Amino acid sequence: MEVVMQKKNIVLEKSFAFSLQVIGLYKVMQGNKEYVISKQLLKCGTSIGANIHEAGAAQTKKDFITKMAIASKEARETQYWLRLLQQSNLVQLDIQSVLDSSDDLINLLTAIVKTAQNNSGR
């Protein structure tokens, strides 16, 4: 039996771990009867990884760049909701680690999009 080693996809792994953080935060927020921001956060926070995953099957370089750019926008929207949640004191939660993870994802996605654009001559 041959074992095939797949190359690690750091951005995919980080976005999946981030989605799990967001889902955990969503559950806690729902338990605290916070339904509006929690839903927004769940949608955009899990959309990041979905778009990155979809970019892996892109048909063209342009398609790849588009999907990764959408993931970057979703990460920025997620960060907005997290900052709003933190500063509004709507619920008493320490979300700094989730905010830090969103920063990491935004930086990584920005670098990927810029590199892909430069390599495609855009």
C-alpha cells in the first residue's frame, strides 16, 4: 500500500480552524441570547474557508484570484463584526484570540491575492 503525502495547504487549514472558532463563538452567543450579530458572524466567518476551498478547484488563474479575493473580503467583514462585538460589550466574552486569527487570515489572504495578481500580469 502506497501512502500519498499531500502538500500542506496552510491557508485552508487556518481558515478551517478559524471556522471552528467562529462556530464555537456562535454557540456561546446563541446561549447568551444574542441572535443578530452571531448569525452575521457565522455566515461570513465560515464563508472564508468555503471560498478558499472553492479556489482550490478554480478553472483559471482569474477564477482563483476572484475566489481568494472574496475570501479576503469575507475575512474583513468577519473582523468588523468581531470588533463591533468586542467594543459594544453586547456579550461578555474574550474574543481576542478570534480577532488575532482573523488578522492572520487577512494578512495571508492579502499576500496570496497580491502574489497571484502579480504572477498573472494584472
